[in-house]
Amino acid sequence: MISSDIDIDKLIDDIEQQIEVLTAIAQDNNILTEQLRLLHESREAIVNLQLETERLAELIDPDDLTDHSSILDRHRLTEGND
């Protein structure tokens, strides 16, 4: 989980740097302004996804986890027989 947090933090930092650069040069350029808007939306979506993932991770009790791969394998087998 730590490495994925670092990757997400790096991604957010990279987006923030792009936002800074575009903010400095966008002025009245419609294309750059739209790119800036998209970067803001992307950053917010990533932050919200990260917060939601952390919230869900707190709700999961590791002792209650089962082998989900076996559940998926059983599902695939039953689908193949239909």
C-alpha cells in the first residue's frame, strides 16, 4: 500500500506542476484553459478516489477476507457450463 500511495502522491504532484505551468501561460488561450480545467478535474478525481480507497480499506477487516480468486474461478467455471 505504501508504494501505491507514493505513486499517487507523485501523480498528484506532477499534475499540480502542470497546473502551475499552464496557469502561468494560459492567459486567453482557449485550448490551454480547457487543459487547465481538465487537469483540475483530474486532480480532484484522484484525490477523491484516494480518500475513498483509504476509507474502504479502514472498513475491511483482514481477518474476514477470503480467497477471492477461488470465488472468481468458481464463477468462471459455472459460466462456462451454462
